[in-house]
Amino acid sequence: MLPFFFFLLLTFSISQALPPPRGFYLNCGSPYTTKLNEINYTSDRGFINVGNTTAIKQKDLLPILSTLRYFPDKSSRKHCYNFPVAKNSKYLIRTTYYYGNFDGKNSPPVFDQIIGGTKWSVVNTSEDYSKGQSSYYEIVVGVPGRTLSVCLAKNAKTLSSPFISALDVQSLEDTMYNSTDLGLYKLSLIARNSFGVDGDMISYPDDQYNRLWQPFSDKKHQTVTSQSSVNPLDFWNIPPAKAFMEGFTVTKGKALELQWPPFPLPATKYYIALYFQDDRSPSPLSWRAFGASINGATFSRKLNVSTNGVMVYSGQWPLSGQTTITLTTAKGSPMGAVINAGEVFQVIPIGGATNISDVTALEDLLESIDEPPVDWSGDPCLPLPNSWTGVTCSKEKINKVISL
């Protein structure tokens, strides 16, 4: 869970006129369109036909946090938004939650998020809500078909109605996060930070893909401000140039040790991308060389970082507990190490698939029924505990419907 620091109505910098990002941006529970960061968030009507809507009676809320859709039906196995998408495409999905005590219970519900047939994560906004903040979650997914479903579902700890405030489905380029096979895995965001800064979050239009780069400051480290700008298209992940504008550095000859992410991680594999740029004005002498290790294991043996910037990444890196990134200045380097930004995602195996012929047959049946069960949406079989009511599926690599 990531805290949303734009709880109050803030003003974001607009660096240049850009076309709206490609995707769907939903203001859940509202019949109206509202604008945030030059992006139009439209009503979620047309993408879901179940659930109730309500407004949060609170001053100074961002418009996308002032309404929500909630799902009180206790018998439904899941509640799904469905989006028409391009076949074999790639998307970043962000779900945003602000509880606002909408049900008068002063206790945010705990529930599951599901993408297609894969359980994504548990939603628990209690800590953020106690601080007056909203929460968001992000995941990068590949979509083999022409429909993408984003679902909420009760779990054993759910005591009240699951809800959602906003939903972003952002199209990504093929090059982005391409070291991970998104036909086998999904990437759930753990942290995305710009280092050395203690100001506003970076988002659209500075990041044309509407990713959120939270500021990360640390008084233990020297900070630098870049004297030149990188070209985002020079990097596979197309990071915003603004993410390179500040960073942490260290005196020549010393090692830079950064504890990031600033919280312990469960033992599994992660996608890691780190971004570097020499902060000086461009010249033949504006470079520095250093090695990078993570928890003592070599991540990159020798980086030669110029004012053009460098990105290094790993698609499956094991992490457990607290993470320490160590940058060690190479012999002969004119300057100490520097780091500007980073992203970490948990690698989540896809939970299987449902036989496409069975899916097509059930979708045809769905269109012929006047009042189908409310949870007949999303993947018919998966996850198995959240299959459609009345549908029984096999437990195979490719699941099949065995009874209806």
C-alpha cells in the first residue's frame, strides 16, 4: 500500500503542453467528469453495473476522492470493472482509495484486488486513513486478449463493504518494463521515488505515462541539482526528465549507502530499476564511475555515468527484509557516486488461465440473460475462490468449466 500525499487540493506544475495520456481514468461513484493534472477523470458508469455510490462530506478533498463506489452485496464473489483494450498490450493500473468513513463505522474494510484471473494484493487503508491520507496501488500487466478486468472481492478479514475512489488504466509502450515476461508475471509497485527532493510528487504531464514519483529525502546524504536535462526516450522505461533533476551524492573516494525502500520487504523476487545522471553541465569531463551492489550482491560492476544519464535494472532480483543499495566510487573517477531515482516492483506469477472457448460460451450466455448473477464479470473461473456464482471449474494449468 502506498500513501497518497495529494490528499488536499494541491497545485501541480505544468511543464509543457502534452496530449492526454492514453487509457481510461475513472472518477468512481460520480456521474460527472473532473480534471486532475490536466487529465479528465470520467464517470465509471459504463465500465461496471453493480455497486452503490456515495459522496464524502469533507472540505478540501481532491474531486476524485470526494466520491466512491462500494459493494455491499455479501453473496457476490467479486465486483469487476471491464475495459476494452488492444490485444497483446501493456497497461499500468492504479487503484485509489479514500475511505472517509463513508459507512459511519470508522473502520476501513480489508479486501482483495484481482486483475484478470490473478489475485493482485490485499487492500488495507487503515494506517493511511488514520493519518488523513488516501492510498493507492499500482501494477503493470500484459493483456493477451481484448478485455481487461479489475475486480474487488471480500476475503476472510472483510467486515464491511469493499469500495474504490478512482481507477486509472494507463497504456504503456512495448519497451517499458520489458525485461519481465508479462505473459507469465505481473509487476506490483513497491516504491517509485525521486531522490534528494522534499517537494511535490512528479506525475503527469512531467511523466507522460502518469506514473507517480514520490519525493524521497534523507538528511544523511548530500544532495545535488542537475545542470542539464536528460532525454526520456533514451531509456527503456521512459522516465520523466524531472526525476533526474536532483539526487544523492557522496564525496569522492567514499561509498554511498542508501536504505531504500525504507521498509522491510517479504522474501521474494523483485523488478528493480535505478536511474543516474552526472549533475554538472555537459562537457567531456562531466562523468563519474562507480559500482552498485544491493545487500552486498553486485548489481552493476561498473557504471560510467554522464550528463546523458544511465538506467540499470534487473527483472528478477531476490530481496528480503531491509534493502541497502551501496554505490562504490571507481578508482580514477573524478567525482563520487550519484543516484537520482528508483523503482521497485514485486514480481507476481500469473494465476493461470481459463479456456478461451469456455469464456466465449459463458460471455454469449451472459448476453442472453436478463438478470445474471451480479458477479458474472471478469474471469469466469479465476481465482478459483472468486469464480462466477454457479460455475464450477477444473484445477488445471488451463482451467475449464465443468458444470453450470
